[in-house]
Amino acid sequence: MPQGFADRSMRRRTAADRAVWPGAAFVVEALILLVFLAGCLAVFMQLFGDANETGRQNVQLEQAVELASNRAERFAADPLAGMGEPDEGGAYASADEAGDGLTVACEVVPEPLPAGVLYRASIAVTADGEEVFSLATARYVAGAAGGAGAADAQGGGANG
């Protein structure tokens, strides 16, 4: 054995050698991992929160599409069903409250043509005053007089 090695291995430990605790590296590593874990949890919680909000918006949009399509089917069966009196411009309007804070608004504008009436409907579903979904559709009723009621609007032909 070299002389220098034996001298170093046989010497006594001094107070300066014992100043560094052997477990200090483990504690520092554990603290770094804890900070990293906390940062990851914060990021994942933000992502899960955003995913939850997106899911709620998707459910609301699905309900709005269903309500608008139901109103469009009712319009296709009878263009003036559930409508009140026309306003000054001849347009009919209705608003129905649906569950979950959704409101279905429908505006029907009759357009008299030589052989019948073309009814154009604009259907909008809103939540808290903000539009969630809108739909535009039309139905032609042959042989109907312009401004006739829904009972008179059921003519014959391909649309009757």
C-alpha cells in the first residue's frame, strides 16, 4: 500500500469532518421532490378544473341543441303553433322557459307568395342572456293565405 493512503485512513476524524450530516443530501432531495410534486399537482388541478368546465358547457350545448330541434320540429308540423299575435312587422314571436336556466326564443316571419306562404323561423336558445345555440329554418305552406292562422295553413300538396 502506498504510504499516503495509510496515513489518510488511519487519521482520526476531526470536528470539521463531522460537520456535514450524512443524511443532508437525502433531505435536500426529498424537499426538491416535494416542491416538484406540489407544482405538478397545481398544474393537474388546473387542467381538471378546465376539463370540468368544458364538460358543463358541452352538457349545456347538448341540451340547447335538443331544445332547438324540438322547437324546429314543432314549427315544421305547424308554423304558427304556440305563437301569439303578430307585431307591427307581421312577425310572430314566442319565448319558452326550459329547465336549467335555458330559454327558447322563436321568431316566425311569414312571407306571402303567389301560391302560398313561406314561413321563416329563427330559433335561439339562451342561458342568462347569452346565446348558446341558434337555428334558422323555413317551411312553405301551399295554398295558405298570408297571415292566416295555423289551422288554415295546413294545405295540400307535397308539404301538406
